Amino acid sequence: MNWPRALLTDSGGFQMVSLLHLADITEKGVTFQSPVDGKPMLLTPEESIQIQNRIGADIIMALDDVVKTTITGPRIEEAMYHTLRWIDRCIAAHERPHEQNLFGIVQGGLDPVLRDICVRGLVDRNLPGYAIGGLAGGESKDSFWRVVAQCTAALPEDKPRYVMGVGYPLDIVVCSALGADMYDCVYPTRTARFGTALVPEGVLKLKHNAMADDTRPIDPTCACMVCRTYSRAYIHCLVTKDAMGSQLLSYHNLYYMMKLSRDLHTSIIEGRFPEFVCNFLRIMFPKGDVPEWVCNAMEVAGIDISSCCSPFSSSQD
Amino acid sequence: MKFAVKAWSNGSARAGVVQLGNFPHPIETPCLLLSTRKGLPFFISPDLLPSLPSPDSHLLQVCPLHFLEGLSPKTISNSGGLHQMLGLHDYGFAAVTRDSIQCLPEYNSTNKVGASFETPCGRLLIKPVEYMELISSMRPNIWATLADEVPTWVSDKRNRTSVDRTVRWLDDCIALSPAGGAVFGAIVGGSNVEERRRCAQEVAKRNVSGYWIGGFGLGESRDERPALLNTITDILPEEKPRLICGLGLPEEVLQGVASGIDLFDSVYIYHLTLGGFALTFPLNGVDENESDFQLSDNGSDRTKINLRATVYRKDASPIVEGCCCYTCQNHTKAYINHLLNVHEMLAQTLIEIHNTHHYLGFFRAIREAIKTGNFEQFHRQFIEGRRNCVAVAAMHA
């Protein structure tokens, strides 16, 4: 790849959830039908770590048994215990522990008891970092933040916490307030390919006819190459029709996400994180209608956002 | 725009310079116009455009019809024209209706009122007035007048009509001509020598800055092409530039240069890129390895390689050893093969960069040959070299 910066590889476990109708999960690992030629493939913890050893990324992920949060029943518990037993096999199979950092992944669905068992089990292994997995599926935002909060409270302070599959800018701000450090998501580039730009107010749909004669930049406060050079009207005529449209919007969206991360980081270092959060919420929710789950999460995180929330409306009569 | 011929070689081939108002460096001809979609390359991102050789890469071809998909002339005007709208202030734009990819002339629907095109937003009839509205809003450096382009297999009567219409629309366009921008008169006539002559004579009478030669690459055979081209160029004044569309392959470009054409389109590169092909032909026309030429398993013919071929899965060498394009300096055939397999757009970006760079190098070699008076020899050697490859390939088949 000729990539001089850091790399992280996933274990292949997420594909289990995506291809579940083809998967059979046993103690050994995951058997699934290859989408290429239909032959059965077995992905074991050992095999996943071997492949990741060969690719050579700086951070590698343990093979976990991930289930959708919308599922209930004993499958969730089974998956959590698989994850714990498999982490030992991952650690044993890892041949480059001094070059590549193996992160464990906390599973357990939305059940606090299961999550707690998993966290303790992983922390006992003294891994270089920990991921909070199994979220970013179909669960409610209210359930989502509570799981993140529980995990960040229980995971060691001096190791990175990586919330997998997150996400929307708002979700990242909330999870950061709760003590998470790392994120990954296809959202910025995927939404770009559909013609949607990320802006401080939320999103801007460049496909909209109203954009056809709007000669302003996508985001006047953004310093990226796209916002400095092109107008909404020009991007409008490219999006969903030309590859260049996807490129330019992806560029802007990624720049936006990186700037958000940098701003979060700087605001924490400079001791003005609550002000940053308030400003962020004020721009995104100018009417003060910050979602309840965000208010609840910020309360638990100890961040006072009352200045950007209007009092609850009379819909609660 | 200013143009001047600087050198001749063996007859009609000539080397010249184009001087644009907004770009200080003169651009040498024969020259390649880079294909664009709505003014930007298909795949090469704007921040990688400067990595292409300069000033060779500074002439861009744009099809006005692309903007009918969602950008009104009024908005283009409000944006300050193409250069301002695209942030490409030191590039030259040549506006030509023929793009050979998505906006194809629908010669059966063209009538006396306007030219018909099949476009992504359906079939459109473009009248000279509408065409000039687009041109005025875009403010290109160079623009071709609206033509009735027909393929070579139409009836003589239809061919004659296309010449009559094209000349009439030329006058209409010139009458509506905006203040800036160099107008290139369109010349058609199919594969009929008489009609080509007639059209060229008529257009040569008009007050234009250059000539756009259309109707090629639409059915004429390689053998009949030189006669048609020479008929046109013999009539046109020498001091005005000639731009052609439809001559893509290296052999076809060389035919055009031999007849005195100065500017060429590069749709060929787009088609190569889409197919996953990367140009590898030796730029000086001489293949050093000719003596031990072996037909390899991937069926390559020493002109281009198909990066999708499995033989490149582990090939950690650049596309062309010693090529200083961004792609060859940074990436391997194995990586691009992988990108193609997983359907990543970066593959097209990297391939388009290399192919453009390589073809610009070919044009540089052509100019060198003309300036040293060796073009005829260069042309001959190149064609013979290509024939040898095909002959060896045929022997091994």
C-alpha cells in the first residue's frame, strides 16, 4: 500500500454478523460459505491472528463472537463466553506481540451482567487496548450509550478504548465524553457516495434541487480543499453521477471527521471540553431540541449542557 | 489564445506553440487535450493534477452538454465561468461537443433547427442559440462551433446536408460569439473527399482562430484516413491551429500529425482506464527487448498490459520501470491488481494518472522527432515496431 502511517486490521468477525445466514458458529470458530465459490471456510481465532500477523498492522483485533444487539436469549451469553475463551487462543497464536498490539473486544449484547463478566475477563489478560463491540447495530440510542458508559467505567484508565462501528459525529462526541478514545465507521465515505456532506449543522444533501444554483461552499467554516475551491452547485451536478463527486465529497467528509477529532482532543487538553460540547450541540440543535439520550449521557459523563437545551416541551403533558 | 508554427518535418507535420491568456508558459504542439467530465478529469483528483507533466497537461477538453445534467448557464455565469468555478485558473479549456462517451450525436434526430445528442438526461436537441448561451457562460479559452457530425455510412445526401448545416451553424455561432475565447470552425464531410474539400473551403473563408475537425473515428478505414485528412489540411491556412476528435490510438495520432493536425483528444485513455489497461509501449518507438520478445501468458502485446490479469497478483514492480508518474513512483502492479479485484476506485485514479503521463510522453517524443526533422522516420519505425509485435504474437498463437 505504500502507507507510511498507522494501520489497524479487524479480525473478520464482523463479517459473521453480516453473512450470518451462511454462518455456523462453534467452539472451534466460524464456518461460513465462501461468497466467492461456495466452498466452506473455517475462520478460527488462530487463523485470524495468523492472517493479521502477515498483514502486519500496528493494531490487530481478536476474533470475537459478535451477535446483533436486537437478538435476545442464550445466544448472547454463549457468544460472550466464546469471546473470552477465544481471546486466550488469540493471545497464544499471536507471533508478533512486540510489533503488533492485540486488542480484546468486549461483547455481551445489552446485558450489563454479561458485559461486566466480559470486561473483567479481558482486563485480566492485560491487553494493550480494549474495544467495545457489538454496538452500532439496530439498538436504541438509549441502550447504546449505557453500554458504552458501563464499559468505559470498568476498563483501565491507561489503555485505549475503541468503540467499533461508531459513527455519527454526535455519537462520537457523546462517547468521547464518556471516556472512549478510538472509533471507526464507514459512514463519512458511504454518505458521501450518496451525495450527503457532513456540516456543523448536521448534514447537507447535495442532491437536492435547491443546491443547483447555490454558489456558496459546502461549509463556509471548513478549510478543506473542496470547500475552498468548489461551490454546492458544482458538487450538486457531480454527485451520484460522476466518480469525481464521490471523491470530492468523501474528501470533505473525512476532513470534517478528522477536524472534529482534533477539536475534541484540543478542547480536552485546553480544559474547555464542556464549552466545546455545548457549542457543538448549539449549532446542531439551534432550537435547543437536544435528544434526551444525549442529555442523559452527558449527565452521567458529568458534562453540563443545560445552556444548549431548551426546557422540555409540553409534549410531556 | 495565440498560436504559431515553429518547425516543420517531412511535409505536413509541424511543431508549434499555443499561448493562453491565463497561463504564462507556452504549450507545445502537437499536443494532447485531457478528457474531462464537467471540467474535471474522470478519476484524477484535483490535488494530483499538478503531478502530471507541466505545461503539457494544462489543456483540458470539456463538453458543454455535460452541464445540462444539472448546472444552468446562469449558475455557471454566476460562478464566474469554468476557470473560476473549478479553481483551475492556470489551465486552458477547449469546449467541444464531441465526448464519445456519454453525449453521442444522434444524427437521425438532428434537423435544420439543431443538433441532436443522446445524453444521460435523454435525447436533447441543441440549437445554436442554446449552444452559444452555454459557451458564453463557460468562457472557455477555445470553443468549437456546433456541428452536424455524421458517421461515414450515411447516404451522400445526408452527408451533404451535414456540411450545409455545419457551415450555416458556424455563421450562427460566430454571430453570437462572446467577447473572449478563440472560435474554432467545425469541419465535417464524412469519408467523401469532395465534401471534405467543400466544407474546408467554406470554413477557411470565415474569420475563425482555428479549426475543429469532426467526423473522424466514425467509420472511416485507416487506409482512407490520410487522404481525407490531407484534403482538409491542404486547404486550411497553415498559421491557424487544427484540433481533431476521434483519433485515439498511437497509430491514428501519428496519421493526424503527419497530415498537420496540432491538437488531439484523449478519450482513448478513458477507455483504457475503464478496462484496467495500462500503457507500456516504448516511447521512442524502439523496443530494446525486441530480439528476445516472448509472448507472455497474459497475452500482452508490448503496447499495454491488463492489470486485472492474475499474472500480476504478486508483481511488486511498477507498471513501467523508470516512469516518473505518481503511480509508478508509489505503487506496484500487484497493488493495482488487488484494487481492481476489490472494486476500489483508487485503481482507476492510479491507472488514469499513469496512462495520461505515458501518452503525454508519447506526444513529447513526437514533438522531438518533428523538431529534429525526423518525424517520417519516427512514424515508420513506430508502425514497424507495432507490426513486429503483432506478427510475433500471431506466430505464437
